[in-house]
Amino acid sequence: MEHGIKTIGRPRNVGWVRAAALLYGDWGTSKAYVIGLGLFFAGYAALTHLLAVSVITCLIGINYIWVCKCFATGGGVYTAAKLHSPRLAVIGGLLLLADFIVTVSLSCLDAFHYFGFDHYEAKKWAILALFMIGTLNFFGPKHTGSLAIWLAGPVVLIVLILIVAGIPHLKDFHGRWPEGSLLHNWVLFCGMILALSGVESAASHTGVMKLDPDSTPDKPSVRITAKKSVGVVMIEVVLGTAFLSVLAMCLQLPESELPNHKEDLLRYMGETFVAPWFGNIVGVCFGLLLLSAVNTAISGMVSVLYVMARDGELPWTFTQLNRYGVPWVPLIAATIIPVIVLDIGDSVETLAHLYAIGVVGAIIIDIGSCAFGKGLPLTNTQRTIMKASAAILGLIWITIAITKLGALIFVTAVVGCGLILREITKRHLQAPPEIALPQPSFYTNSHRGEKFLGEKILVAARGWTPALKFALEQARLQNATLLVLYVREVQVHADLSSDWRQDPEAKALFERLLNEAEGIKVMPLYGISDSPADTIVDIAATFGVDTVILGGSKRAALVKLLKGDVVTKVAGNLPESINLIVVG
């Protein structure tokens, strides 16, 4: 164990139901705009195209079940592409970044259309909402990130009600066969491929999913959890989009008036199939779910930029954290850039033209990298299907690039700027110096008092705090083993593995600790987490400690409201057999 310091990973506390709800917050929003845009592009001849989109969505969903199986510690296009080339990984990450940018702009604008605002008001409120969500993310809030979990159930119920209520209207079906050439309809189909957006996030949650029963932390596997979570959401997205597309062909609305509801078609279907009041419920629920997707996409942008900077692919400035563990430079970019895009492309259909090229490109690189990656747990049949899927998506990407010049210019600008930053970074990159720390002392004190704190004590400290001093005194008096946990809070949804030697505050603490802990059996622990409370509870249970010592919190009321209090969270989740002492 190098320098006696253990690096710990994130707690795996996300079951398949929670993982499915998180994924649904990204992937499940697609039906809110893809059906309306389909009718806008092709009128009542759009059914064939929309059903084809559902088939492709199902195929890609199956691919991502296999992708999750390959990367149990956290995956995605950046991780998969690194198997082949760092440059390819950066290109994949930048394509995903382009997708996130348009996701934020489009979802935020469409949310306010579902709330019932007109075009001008929707744009104004969408821009204001983007700044508000960006501000909330400055504190790394948990409540906004949980919105999708609370909304997943009601939204699925709404979709079921819409389908059931629409069945009597099947007698009014007036969908028609597509007109024009095969090439013309292929181009229309490629313009409706928006239902794929969100599927890429499936692989990003594997690092916190609960392990399969037959796996261990050293050899992790989340195949069962990922299969259930991705499979359930995939079925809802595919069948929900398909059934609602059929019912959309039953609306008693002249084809010339379909563009009036391209932004809020599901709300209009609720008003028509049930009642106006139900349309309002549909609007509120889908509007909130779309805003949740905005929050998730902003977090996704921050994570992509942070991880690439951490790996030396982007300037080190992108890894600098504010006091709440949020990379503040990526957050500014993730807020400002979508506002600019929204201001330029100020309609749902304009933003839709920019949408698919990023996510389709990222998916191609992701599943293609897995299909050709050596040593991954994939069968020959699975690899063949993944290669075929990548080829189909490749044709779609080329079609979008040829027929939508604005999308090509947009994605070229994002990838080009990112690669220029990468080259500048590589020329000026200097590795942070390594500091060798003294070995910890495992001296056994002859004094043995009453073990009122137990044989093992865990103290969580971010500096030389009163809680750490108290823990050292008690460990020395009681001859107990002291676990000193330093948790660097980083509010990104990505692989949070890192080196404690690149953390100046942690190095300073461990150096002083190992110099002053004479006579104490001490075990320094270092971890990076987006939830320090969960990490503390997980480490306490894993190492079988008897007592946890924490410092009192002096956070401002607003921060406690947004993030919660670590002491309160630990107290609420710590096993009853473990004592908790709060100092200060």
C-alpha cells in the first residue's frame, strides 16, 4: 500500500429502480418533442418514420445494456474510446458535449411551451431558467437532481392514461403512407432520430450501481442491475413513443394546424383525449421533467469537461473546484453556451436540426469502441450486432451532416475548439510533483482504558479540525485503530477515481497526521465523492468501525437547504451498532 494511504471508491448504493428513474429523466423526455416534430416534418405520414425511430431506439438500448456490462466502474463514450486512442476519446467526449448543449437549450425551451407559454414568453423564461439552474448547480444541489426520480412514476402513469384514453379514438385513424422517394423519407427519418438522446447516460451510472450478488469490489459486475434499469426504460420509451405516435394519427386536427402543437403535442393530446384539466397536468409534469433533463445535462457537461481536464486533455483550470465541490469553470461554460445557442436558434424545430448529430456521433464511437475493443466481456454475436448498429448510425450521421449544414457547422465548432484547447494543453502540461509521505506508525500503547469508543474509530476531516484532534486523543488513550478519512467533494457524475498526491490539502493533512500520530494505530483514507455522507456511512460499514466522529456543520441555511447537512445524513443512515460523536 503506497505511503500507507488507501484510496477508496464511491459507495454503490443505487439499485436498479433508482437507476431506471435517473435514466428515465434523460431518455424518457424524448417523446415530449419527437412525436410533435415528426408531425411537423411529415404530417400524418409520419407514423412509419416514428415507428422506425422506435425500432432503432430499441436496438441501441440493447447495445447499451452490453456497454454497461463492459464498464462496471463507470462508462460512456469517453471511457470506451480510451481503449483505442486518447484523441478518439476526446472527440467522443466533445460530441457528447455538443449533444448536452442542445439538450439544455431545447429541453428548457420546450418545458415552457408545455407550461403554456407562447413563443416569445417561452424563450424569455427559458433563458432565465437556465441562469437559475446554473446558479443552483454552483452549490452542487441534490434536490434538483432528484426531481427526475420523483417525476418518473407520475409521468409513466400519464403516458398510460393517454394511451388508454386514446384507444376509443382509433376509429378516427387517418395516418397515411409516406409520399416521395426512398431518399426523401430517409432524410425525414434521420430528422426524427431525437429519441436516442439520453441513452448515453445509461453507462454513466454504473459506477454507483449495486453490485451483482456474485461479484466483489475488486471484480465488480453490474450486469443484472444495468440490464433491469436500461431494459425497463427502453421498453417504456419504445412502446410509449410507438403507441402515442399511432394515437397522434387519430387527432381531429387539420394537417395545416399540426405545426401549432409541435412543441406541446402530448399536452394537446391530453386535452383532446381526456379533458382540458388533464392537459394542464400533462403540461406541468412533462415541463418539470424537461427542466430536470436540463439540470442533468448541465451536470453532464460539467462532468465531461472536468474528466477530460483531470486526464490532462483540457486545461487544468477546468478541474478547479469551488467550496462546494463544483468545477466552477465548466459550470460557467455549461450555463452560458446553451444560452447563446438558445438565443440564436430560438425555436424547437431549429434546435432539433442541431440535436441529433452530436448524440449519434457519440453513440457510434461508444458502441464501435466496445465492438472492436479487446478483452471486453462480449460474445461474437454481440460484437457483430454492435458493429451493425454503429454502421446504421454512421449512415444516419452522414445524412444529417449532408442535409443539415447548420448542424455540421455547430458540431465542427464544438469539436474543433475542444481539440485546439487539447493541443494547447498538451504543449504546456506539467505533471504535479509527487510528495513522499512518512509511513504511518503502528505503535501499540501500553495504556489500555475502557473501550467506550470501541476498537476502531473513524473520523472524517478536511483539515486539522477539533474533531480530528479529539479523535487522535481518544485513539491514543483507548489504544484504538484510527481511520482518518479525507473526502474531497466533487459534484460531477463521472468516474471519480483520483490520486491523493494531486490534492494539496489532502497531502498537507496526511503529512502532518503521519508525523504527529506517534503512538497511534492510524490508517489514512482518501476518497473523491459527490456525496460525502454516503461515503462516510459506506466506509464505516465496510471497515466495521465502532464509532464515527464528525465535526459540527456551520453551513449557511441556503446551502443546507440545497445540499442537506452531512451530519444529519450520516446520523440518519448509520447502522444502530455504530456510535456517532459530533464535535463542535
